[in-house]
Amino acid sequence: MLDELVVFVIIFMISLFFKYLISKGESIRPFYGILIRLAYIGVVIHEVSHYLISLLVGVKPRRIEIKFRHEKMGYVAPHGAVQVKPESFLQAFLISFAPLYISTWLAVLFFTIIAYSNVWFGIRFIAVLILISTIIGAAPSSADISCFFRSIRFDPVNTLYQIFLIVISIFILWAFLYYFEIIFFLDVFYYLSIAVIYWSLKLSFMGITKIIFLIHSRSKKPHKLRIRRIARRRYKPQKPHKIGIEEAPW
């Protein structure tokens, strides 16, 4: 699991390096023209990753856009967007960093085809191009990062609660695997196990909270309703001396 996290960091750094080269524009010709066109597939994978993970975590995307040219100027500029509104820190985290996770797995797949498979040279060459394109679109964009931090500022208390559940879930999984000396043959099972423990804890806390609320509500004595008889108030004129007017002597 730690090895995979190292791979995530490496892919992230390489992706940032490629984006830095692309930001240089025409000053790095002819590499700019090659990289900007290789980014086509990476942009598609990037936006589709956002879209799929949004559906997976229960957030329905409003719209997905993928464009390969600038809207006004018309020059080559592959970009895209997924209009989505996450409701919690965990949803925003998974949606924002979805391209990095999915692109890393695809990069490992294409690297395996290139390095360890006895396939035709043309297939390897295509795999190299797709590998570079996938890495270019792996890093979260500035809009992804801003969406992530916006979710933290929106509800910091719920953010801390979800982080607490994630940390406890990781600790429980580590203690269980260490005690029983279990090793998963695929790293994805670690993530699935953490997700199962997380939702088990969350549902358990929700159930305990409802039980406490139910007991607390039943322990309170019902208030007696004081109902006044509905009647028209009669007009009673006050005497002059009660309202500060001297009464006539006659």
C-alpha cells in the first residue's frame, strides 16, 4: 500500500513537470506541439475520472465538457470541465483527486505492456504515447484543488469528523491485519476494506445517536398545554384619576 502511495507521488510530480513544459508555450518548440497534442487522451481520462467517481460517491454531475481548442481564439488547447457540487469533504477529496488515482493505474498498465509484454512494436509505441498522455492529465487542476479546499471551509466540523473516521478505519484495518498476519495480494483490497470499516463506523455512530435521542425524548415529561377560552375582550373605560387627569369637582 505504501509502495502505491509512492507511485502516486511520482506520477503527480511527472504530471506537474509536463504541465510546466506546456505552460512555456511556443518557447519550447517543437516539444510544445507534440505535448499539447498528446494531452488529448489525458484530458478525456481526467474529466471522465471526475464524472465516474462523482457517480460512485453519490453526487450527480450536472454536465461534462471536453474541448480540444480555445473557444474564442481557435488554437489547440485541450481542456474540459465537470460541473459537480460535492456535499462533504470526503466527496470533494475523492472527486478532486480521481484523475490522479485512475491515471496512475492506467499508467502502470501501459508501462507493463511496454516493459514486460512480447507484443508488436507498433502496439508498444502506441502504449508509450497513451502513457505520456495519461500522465499529462493525471495531476489535479487548480479548479480541482480550489473545490477541495472550498469543501473544507464550507463545513470544517464535518471535515474533522470524516478525517477522524478515516484515521480510525485505517488503524482498525492495520491492527486486524497485523494481529492475524494477513496480506492482501492486491492493494485495492486495502482501500475497499477501509471503505467498509468507514461506513460501518459511520452507520454505527448514526444509530447510537438516534438511540440516545430517542431515549432522551421519551424521558422528558410532556408539557401541559394551557388553553385559554377564546372570548371577545370587553371594553372597560378607565377612570380619569387612573390615567392622570384630574376629575372635575362637580
